[in-house]
Amino acid sequence: MSSEPRVDQSAGGVKCVSDDFGHNTFWMAAMKYGREKSFAPATVVHVEGQQFTVTSMGRTWTFYFHDPEIVNRFIARAPDGFKHVLGTDYVTGETEQGRAWFNMSKEPLEPCPEKSPVMGILYPFQRTEENYR
């Protein structure tokens, strides 16, 4: 594997458009943290529902993730393949293709949004659903 960080698509397998904590990983955050932050081995354990514990460097946190099934698949396949991105709420799981990023939340989650909220125009070249017709 090269020293350049590889960023895979967010590991979330449910239909969700959110990149809030506990949902999908925004690729720019993964690129930034992949280069700037240190990683430490982590143990991830499914508690129930969307709740997980993450233990790293002698500390344990309770986190939530919107798609527990995909995290459980990683736990079953490679329980020692997780890393905590230090100073963040991100956990990664190593894959044959690179690294899957799990954007964890410290708080229980609301249901996943399936449709992007309509954004206001921030720049003249941006178009919303209303003005794109």
C-alpha cells in the first residue's frame, strides 16, 4: 500500500444522504484526516441497535452508526482490522482495496434522511431544484 492515503466510498450501506455524525463520511474529511491525523488500533463491539463501543489506547467510547449491519460485517470479517482516527469520532476498517471510514456519533441518531435538503444559492453558478427547471 502506498503512503498516499486511499479513501474508499463511505461504508454506509443504507439509503442516506447525510454526512452528519453517525452517517456517511464526507470524502474531504477522510482525505484531510487521512493525511493529518494519527491512527491507533481499535476494538469495535456491537452493543445493540446502532450502538457500538470503541476501545483504543486504553479508553472506551460509546458511539452510534446509522448502518449497524455493515459495521457488524467488518467485525465478523476482520475484528482486529479497525483503527481509531485520534482526535476525531472516525473509525476505519481495513479492506483489500484500502480503508472504509465510519463517521461515528456520540449521540443516538435520528432516522436517516433519504433526500438532500434543498440548498439556497450560495454562488451564482449553483442551482437548486426550484431554479433548475
